[in-house]
Amino acid sequence: MQETSAESPAPVRVISEAIGEYLSRLGNVWIEGELSEVTVRPGAQMVFMRLRDTSADMSISIMCHKSVLESVSPLPQNARVVMNSKVSWYAKNGSLSFSVKEIRQVGVGELLARLEALKNQLASEGLFDDSNKQSLPFLPKSVGLICGRNSDAEKDVVENAKRRWPSVNFEIREVAVQGASAVVEVSAALRELDANPDVEVIIITRGGGSFEDLLAFSDESLVRLVASCTTPIVSAIGHEKDAPLLDLVADFRASTPTDAGKRVVPDMEEELTKISNLRARAIRFVQSRIDFEVAKIAQFMDRPSMRDPLTMITTRAEVISNFSARAHRSTSHRISLAREEIANLSTGLRTLSPQGTLDRGYAVVQKIDGRVVRRASEVTTGEHLKIRLADGTATAVTE
């Protein structure tokens, strides 16, 4: 392609032809998507359609010869197909289209095999582990509900929830629940509700359907989005036999939309019954405790000390009086014994004392310095002596 600049721009024709030349290098490609908006004009040999991406809000315009479409007719509505096509660029008006040479419908067996492979891959990454699942709140402020437009599933969820808890609040997002735009619309609604702080649980519901109708709820992008949500997710897709991958990654799988409505809120009558039972149990417990304490007080009042509080004092007073009398008698006896012992000791002492000897008529001869004279040889003639008698003293001179 030639170099261009503001001073030497390329004509539209040159740019358009360059685009066509570049796209022609792409050659034939196989494309998978969901077929929609099939337009067959009477008498025309060419059929115009759109091929949508089920996991994104994108589509491309395609055309094919009428015989190519008839080779796979009849196709169900929103059929999943693969096409062998070639890019066509019309340089004159700058339009792009895909010219289809072959169309193949993706069979159920192949879809099941793909889903099983995706299921194994997501399981190996731990998206289905119970450790990742969150518990549902007891009574959510608001319940997010993603459902089809004016669907029976919506009515089942809302009516059963309000029957159990009349004041429950719903944030409802009605979206496409099948077809090419289902994944995009469900994902957008899920992101919106997950970002709402008042929504504490989200229900994704649909009223059952064929295997192909439920394929949107096995889309990898939607499954990964559910796994990343911080709000608990309840899956209520179809009935018990329906099992899209959304059921495996959701925090709780409800068997039906009715079951989902019963799971997200408690039963008011049941809770009132529980409260009544707990209140009665509490009253019985308190009354039993009061009766026990009253009986204990009655037993205390029946004791002698409670009937006559002075009994404790008089009883102790008698004990104290007895101890006092006993102590007095013991002390008096010991004093008497001590007196007798002192008297005996006094008598013995008096008997053995010098005074006693003097009282019997004896005298003690002492020298003037107080020394007792025991021998005649201890005195000299003319020495003054002191004679101690029983009553008084006398002096004498020796010869």
C-alpha cells in the first residue's frame, strides 16, 4: 500500500481496494454461532441471515445461496451452527459480508461432549468446590431476581417468597433467558445486582426447557462470572432433571423456581412458632428457677435459727457461761492448791529457818562484824560478842 500523508492522501478507491486485498488473504474460515434473522425473499436465490455470538452482544451479516440453507433444513429457531464462509468486501460501497459455502448444525451429541469437557476444565480449576460456596443469608434486605420477561418462573419465586415472608423486597431484572442475547443480558443483570449493596442474595431462574434452550446457562463466561460474584447465587433453572453448569457453580441449587422462593426467606409462621416456643421455654425455665429459690428460702425459714433468731445467741451464751464457770472453778481450784502449797512451803521454811531454832530457845552468837561463832576457840578473852535471841539481841563480853 502506498504511503499517505496530509499532503498526499490516498483516494477512497485505493483504500477500499486495499481493504479488499487484505481481507482476501483470510480465505475460507469456519465460524460458529447462533443463526437468527433468516430472511428468505420470494423468488430470490440468495438468503440473508445474522450469526450471533452467544457470549457477547455481537453478530455478523452473512449470506448464502438458497440451496445451501435448504441442505440443512429444517433448522430450529436460534439453531447453533458452524459455517464455512469467505469474507466478501464490496469496494464500491465499502460493505463487508460473509458468503457461506456450507452450513452444519451442531448436534446435541457434540454439544454434550463440549459441555462435559468444559465441566471437567472448570472443575479442575476449583470453580465447583464446596469451599468456594457462600451460605445464604437468614433474612436478606433485598432479593435479586433474574428471570424471563413476564414469566411463570418469576411469579413462582415472588409468590412463594411473599407467602413465607410478606414483606420481602425484590430487585427484579427481566432479561432474555434463551437465544443469542441471553448470556449478555443475564450477565449484565448479574453484574448490576452484585454491585447493589442492598441485594444480599440473587436468584437466576427460568421455567425449564429443552437442552438447547438452556445452553445459555452453561456458557463459560456466565459460569465464571457467577463464580466471581460476592453475593450468594441461587440457581433455579428448569426442573430437577435439568442440570446446566450454572447449577454446579451457584452457591445453592434450587430444584424449581418454587423451591428457590422458599429457600431465600424464612417462613414467618414457622419463625413465630419458634419464637413462641422459645418464649414459653424461657418462662418455664424462669418459673422453675423461681420455684426452686422459693423452696430453698422456705427450707431456710424452717430452720430453728430463723424461727427464733435469739436461739443462736442463747445457745452460744450458755456455752460461753459454761466455759466461764468452768474456767472460774479451774482457776479457783488452782489458786487453792497454790495456797496450800505455799502454806506447806512456808511451814517447812519456818521449821528449817534459824528463826525457828531461836524460837525453840536457842541463840546465835555473832562477832561484832556479824560472823557467827561456832567454836570457843574462835573468841578471845574480853572480846565483845552479839547474842541473837528469838526476840531481840544482847551483848556480852567473854572471860
